[in-house]
Amino acid sequence: MAEVKLRNIKKSFDEVEVIHGVDLEIKDQEFVVFVGPSGCGKSTLLRMIAGLEDITAGEIYIGDTYVNDLHPADRGAAMVFQSYALYPHMSVRENIGFGLKLNKVPKAEIQRKVAEAAKILKIEELLDRRPGQLSGGQRQRVAIGRTIVREPSVFLFDEPLSNLDAALRVQMRMELEKLHANLKTTMIYVTHDQVEAMTMADRIFILNDGYVEQVGTPLELYRKPANIFVAGFIGSPKMNFLSVKVLQIEGQQITLQLPGEDQMQLQRENINFQAGDILTLGIRPEHFELEQTKGCSLSATVDIIERLGNETYIYANDASDNLLTVVGDGELDVSNNEKIKIYFTTDHCHLFGRDDQSIQ
Amino acid sequence: MKTRALEFQDSLLSLLAITIVLFFIFPLYWGFSTSLRNPLDTFTVTGIGIPWLNFSPTLNNWVSQLEIVEMRNAVVNSVVVSFSTSLLTLCLGVPAAYALARFRFKKISNKDLTVWFLSQRILPPVATVIPFYLTLQFLNLLDTRTGLILINTTFTLPFAVVIMRQAFVDLPVELEEACLMDGANYFTTFSKIALPLCAPALSATSLIIFAFTWNELLFSLVISSKNAITIPMFISGSFESRGVQFWFLSVRTMIAMSIPILIALLAQRYIVRGLTLGAVKG
């Protein structure tokens, strides 16, 4: 059980700085997800916490211990690797017990702990097999078992589900959530998959280019993205972005010119722009409606229709040839090249300034 | 189902393979056959020298050769020198290879170090004969097995480093990282994870070093005069005043070849790829 604190962490590979001063605090027993696109530095950050990567500058604390100079094993962290990293020349039993054996734990104790972990993960009948004889999901369980027996104060997961097929991924996701509920330990989970982040995290840290873009609970990030990057990253399908021109500002009332003829009005408190500026308006596909509602509207022409059964994705071009995505219900009656009106309410509009930051 | 054309192609390929194998095995067979013949039969034998059919075999050549003390000494010397060289090379070279594969050196880059190791093999051995002779003379190691072991090791070491470095580089690094996280130090990680998983490369490398040292002639010719004579040197001395005695020469060659072949057959089962399968996503 431990908190994890990072103070102004930087990492450079040769001359190139890839993490630029990250500060973060993870509470005890929290399930935190680092999410971001490939190359954003999330895995590097995790590996620095694990002790597998040198820290160029800054301080890392696990619990109250300053761990910068500690050997990976002395930090009280255990890690599940993306590739599982099971020792191929050892049986499952030996794989799980290897860390205990290295730490000179008595044999009987090792046996007991391995059996216990195997029971939790339902791999009791696999203990005498070699990793080569296991399926992907089973290997994943063994890798998790190897970390459980060490009773770490922090679990680190480096994209552990990315090698599994979709169905298994959903199942393992739920099992990891259960595991977290049972073990009540701090867990840090790295993924590029925003669905994993949204479903599992207590809090999400969104990283981009070595900076933390936003920290918050999944719903906070969904409802109030701090900038265009977060808005575009969280949510599937991706948020629609429109270039809009500020026509008029009256107190907190802003009038915007949408692509084509349509106009709309929005309320904002922090007005740091002038009439004539071009801003970005973000609306999620699921917040577009094709049936007339109160609020604003946009004209568009249907380009492609994808029917998923329970819902329909409509890709339509607006007046300035932006491709908009609309999520509608499964039975939606539209056809290609049809001219449609897209309706939305101002509650669901996100406005971003020229610095890409959200305007509240 | 295979078509006729494919079947024909397959049999043609097999025929070709058999021809090539026969081509390479025949000298071996001829040497063996010669070693069983009376000296008189050496050149007068009929057919392709099949024992009992073309001549009556005898073990006289073998018996007389094995009775020679120098012959027996040469075998012992070769075995000692080759085994010791292999062992010394691996003891020094494998940790160096691991360090090159896994650690980053600051003053000289890993790449430069590797190229430097490789460059040792570019130098023709003959260029080093005189310096080595003088060094061994200074150390009082002329005509000793120790001297031969040292010189052979300097030549096999770069080879071992370069091959084993690649084997370690090819090993998924997560395995060693997982081992570190499990509480191992670098040495345990090396000995418990990296080394066992590189066993096939390790046995291949030691075989090659063994064969290289076993066949080495130049240095033994220069360094050894009486005590440290090796098998290749002994064979090269088969030329006597009566000319080449092919019947004795073939016995010596057979003996010289038998030991490396035996070792290769024994080590064969270790040189099996695929031990790392299933370590990471497979």
C-alpha cells in the first residue's frame, strides 16, 4: 500500500528530451491509467517508476521512500509487461515463485503463495506447464500471478492487454478491476486504448509529447476536456471539430458563424478573444441528432453510412467540406448523398481558443 | 495433392543432394579405406576400395601408429589445448558479449567496441607470429600447452564476443527486466535467464572455437618443438625420406577427425533453436 509521487520528472535519451518535467501524485489504493498516443512517454514514465530506466532529473517517491537510486526490486513495485516476459525455460510454478526464491523465502512458504495466486487467477491446473504451452490469456494470468505473490505496494501494468483478442481483452479488463478491488493496492496502468482507460481508471492521466495534458476521473475528462488534444483523444468515435468565426460578443453572449449559413449563440465567462477571431467548436458524434430538437443546426450531405446494428455511424460533409461523424440509432432512415440537417444543443458544445485550450 | 511435375522436381532435388553428399564423403571414405589396407594396396587397389571385396583389411597401420608415443602425446596436447582454449574464451568472451549487448558504455560507444573486437579477426595471424614468439619466449612459455592456449584464445575471443553479443541482443530484454523486478542483481539475471536461454548459441560458439583451435597449425609450428606438438602439426610431419606414407597419414587423419566429430554429435541436441518460443508473445 503506498502513494506514488513524481516531482518534476524529466527524461532525455541522448540529447532528446522525451519527458518534460512531469509532476503527479497517485493516492494509496488508487487505480490510475496513463493514456496517450504512441511515443507520448507513458511507458517511459512507468519504467522510470519501476526503476528500469534512469531518471534524468526529478524525484520519485513510493510511499515515503525516495526511490531514485533504489534497485528495481527494492522499490516495492511489481510489473506486468506487454509481452508477458515469462521465463520460457521454467514451468508456470517456477515462473511465479522465482522472485520469492531469489529473496530466499522458505520453500513451503513459496508453495503456499504460488498455490494461493494460482487459485485467485484460476490457473491451478497449469502450474506444471511451460509458458510455450499456454494461450495468450493464460500467459497473461501467469504474468499477473508473478506480481501478486511478491505482495508489492504498487502494481505496474505496461499495456498488458494489447496482445489479446478483443473478447479476451474485455474479460481480462473486468478481472483486473476485480483484482484491484480484492487486493486494494495502488495500480498504475499504461495503455494507448482510451476505452481501457475509461472503463478501469479511478483517475486518468492523459499524456502527449512528454507532457501531462489533463488529469481527472473518466467522466470529468469526457465532459470537460481541457484542450483539443484531450477532447479528441477521449471518446469514440472522435469528437467533431468545426472552425467557427466569432461574429459578435455581448457580455457573456457570443454569436458564432457555423460553416454554411447557420449561426449559433453560446454563453462563456472567460472571453479572451474578439469579434472576427476563428475558434474551434467541438461536438461529440453522439450529441448530434437528426430529428429536430431545440437548439442549433447545421446542414450537411451524407457521404458514408456504417450500420453496426445497435447504432449507425453517418459520415457527412458540412458546407466547408469538413467530415462530420454522427452517431444515430440502428434503424436510422438515411441514404447516401442525402441532404440532412444536424441538430445539437449548446450544453454539448466545447469551445477552444486559438491556443487549443478550452474556453469555459 | 502434389502434381507430377512437383514430384519430379522433388526427386531431382534429392538426387542432387545425394550426389553432393557423396562428393564430400568420398575422400573421408577413401581415407578410412586406405588406413585399413596394406601399404602395397595403397595405389594398386581395384574398384573403389571396398574392404573384403577389393582387398583384405588389416589393422596393422592403426596398431603401429597408436604405439607411437608422440602420436599419443599429440592427441592429448590437442585435446587439452582445444578444451582449455574453448573454456577460457567462453569465460572471458561471454560476459564481455553480454555487457556489450545490454549496457551502454559512455567513453567509447558500444558499436565502436564491437567493431574493435571484430577488427582483431581482420589481422592475418601470420603477421602476429613473431611478436607472439618473442612474448612467449619472454614469459618462458615456448613449447608449452599454456602458451598455445593463450595465443589461441586471443584469436578466438573476438569471434566468441561477436557471436554471443548477437545472441544476447536477440533475446527479449523484458525477460531480464522481469528478472530484475523479481529481485535479481545483474549477475543473477545473466546467469539464470540470459545464459540458459542462449544455450544453443553458446554450444554452437564453443564447437566452432573448439574446431578452430583443433585445426590450428601455424602457431603450433612456430611455438612447439617437442612437448606441445598438436595433431595437425604431427600430421604435417608425415612426410618422411620415403615420401608420403599414405597408409599412416590416413590413420592420423582419421584419429584427428574423430574427436571433433564425436563432440559435434554429442553437442548436436543442444543446438536446437526454439527454446525461447513462448517467452514473449508467440
